[in-house]
Amino acid sequence: MSVEFAKTGDILKVIVGQDASGKELEEASRNILTFKDTARISLDLKNCFYIQSKALAALIAFKKNSYKIGADFVISNVCENVFQVFEMANLNMYFTIVEDFTTYNPDELVEKFFEADYADRVSDFISENMNEVYRKKLYEVMESDEPTLKYYAILTLGKSHDYASEDMIKEALNSDVPQVAKAAVLVLGWFGDTDSKEKIYSFLDCEMEDLRDAAAASIALLSDDSDAERLGKLLSSENISVRKVTIQALTLINDQKAFDLLVQSLNSEKNEEVSSALIRAISSFNKPGVSDILIKALGSSSIKTREAAASGLAKIKAKDKINEILARVTDSDSWVGYFAVKACGDICSVAEAQMLKNSYPEVDENVKLAIVEALGKINADFSEFYISILNDENEDIRKEVLSALANDNKELASGAAVKLFIEDKSWLVRYKALEIINAIKPKDYVELLKEGLETDDSKYVKEKIQSILDAL
């Protein structure tokens, strides 16, 4: 049949075949009126890869008739082509569209592993509903040579805690396909399989980054007191990738020995990528001296390291170091000042913000922009300060200051936006002013926009004005 009914408890599933005609759908929509003791009706379109527009009326009838018998109505398993038809007809907002994998048999579910949009969700569904039928199918896949299916089969067995599959998963460590080996590494880490730890160590210097990362994570899960010391030796490897993934593993172990090894490595590391990774790792430890290390790193010759230090100081909320951070805002190296501002933006008090404002005239443009951004994160009104710097020569600063002003004081922002919209030489600033005018809608703003449509010399500004006027 083109339309089949399947009732389980108080849920009625209506499974539609690809060849179902409009008349058959109309008849099926009427038939649901006989199912009086139904709480939910699910119209399953898993077999429909396209739908004719004339069938849409029947789908609407399904929903109407469902409500007549007091049942909720959903449409399940809608493919992209059908969903696009719903979108064109604006029915995606009318129907409740859900996924329902219970209507798929094990073979159909496994085939979904080939579809990137479905694979993870199908894996989660099987693992949450694992039974002997699903388990048997996954074991069959483990014996196959299809790497995509095998990858998801391993992960699914791992998520469902199927320890009986451990030997099969161990064999997958020897796979020539990195993704399959990666899945095995991850799952054996979840299983706590210390017997496989030596093999997993061998993946730390493989060519595939994802596999290296998986190995680092699993080694951390399987680690004992000896692993930090062993990993520490790899911090001196000539291979940068090995050093970076070792940092990741030590970060996950997160004990005193791991911390000491990372700090020791930072003192000798010359590569800026590895140095920045070390700083990020050190900032994740709750240990004395972390903030001092990050403060020192703000003065690094590497921009990446300075950025990592600023991010770390913000992450650990190093309020005890705020004065030291603020002292670096006016550093002769503007990038030191920039990252110092970045570091204190999330931890400055209103009183300490005054030091940022006082520093503003003394710093370069990149630091000025950072100060404006940092002040925006502090719960206070800095509108008077913003007004005082709104005539800065740098168009990017004027634009950002105007945005910040709009967040703090809409009345002042309204007047400033109107003035800049009329007078500013930069179309970028006028465009930002236009956005704020449209959001605040000051008195007579429509007339202002109409005038700007005639006089502004930027096509981008004119296009934006026209789009606003068209929407009125």
C-alpha cells in the first residue's frame, strides 16, 4: 500500500510511500478520524524524496483532522527536497517537523551513517536504544571493509558501553584507515583499556591531527603516576605536532607533575605556536604562580603568545594582578598594550576603568579600539567619555565608539548618529550611524533618510537607506 497505518499505544504512525497519490493522502487524512483514542499522529515521510504541491492540501487536512480527535500532529523524517517545498509554501512554520528513527529498520539506520547530516544523530539513537538486533547489525559492520560504517559502528558500541565488543575494537587499532583507528582509540579510552595504552602512544606522532588528538585524550584517561613523566620527554621532540599534542595530554592529566613539566618546557620553547599552546595549557591549571607566568607572557616577542596570555588572564579572572596588567596598557610596544587591555576587559571594575580612560590619549589606535571594546564589557555608563572621543581621526574608532554609545545612552547616541550621518566623511561611519538611527528611530528620521538618499555619495549607504524605506 502507498499509505500504511501503524498504531502503538496512543501513537498512530502514518507511513507514506513515494508513489502515494493526492487522492490516497486525502482518503488517509479522513481515515484518521476513526482513531478516537489517539494522543499523537505522526506522518512519516521517510520514503518520500519529493512531493507534489497538490499533495500539500492533504497534509494540511491531516493536521486539521488530528485536532478534531484531540491528537497532536507531527511530520517526521522529512528529506531536504521535501523540506524545501514546505519552505516555499511557508508550511515549515505551520507543521511541527521531527525526526523519528524508530520507523527505520537496522539496515536503513546503518545506511544513514553515510549521510553526514544524520550519522551522529543515528549513532546516538542506536546507542540509546541498543538491543540485540542493533548489536548484531553493528557486529556485522565491524567485519566489513567499509571505513565510514566501521567508524560509526565503533563509536556507537562505545557510547552504548558494549564491552563485549572490546576485542573487535582493539583490532581496529591496526586499521590502515586513520578515522577507524581514531574511533578505536577514543572508545578504548572510554572503556579504560590500559592494555592498549602502548599502542595508543604510537599515534602521538602520526600524520593525522584528529588521530593525534584522540590519542592524547585517551592517554589522559588511561594515565597513571608514570605517564606525566613519560609525556614530558616528548616535549623535547623535534616534531612540533608531537610537542603540541603532548601539551594537550598533559593539560588533560592536570596534576602537579604535568604543570611543572609544562612550565619547564615554556622556558626553553622557541616555536611561537608551541609557546602559545603552552600558555593556554598553563592557564587551565588552578595552581599558584599561573597569573605571574601569564603576566610575563604579555611581554613576549610573539603576538600569538601575548594573545594566549591575555585570554588566559581573562579566563582565570586575575583580579589580583589588575594593576600590573593596567601598567602595561601604555607599553612602548602597542601590541603589549593591546593584549593588556584585552586581558583586563573582563575583570576591570568601574574604578579601574578610569585608568583605561586616562590611558586613551597616550596609546596607539589599536589600543584605543581595545579600550572602547573593554569599556563595553563593564556594567557602567561611559557615554560622556564616548562623546569626548567621537571626533577621533580614525574612522574605525568613530564607528566603534558610536556603537558603544548606543549601548550606554540611546538619547545621546541618537543625536550623535544623526550628526555623523549628515557630516562624517567616512561611508563606514555613516553606515553605522544609519543602523543606529534605524534602531532608535528618532523624531523625523524618515525625512532624514529621504534626504540622505538624495545627497549621500556612497552606494552602500544609499542601498541601506532604500531597504529601510522599503520596509516602512
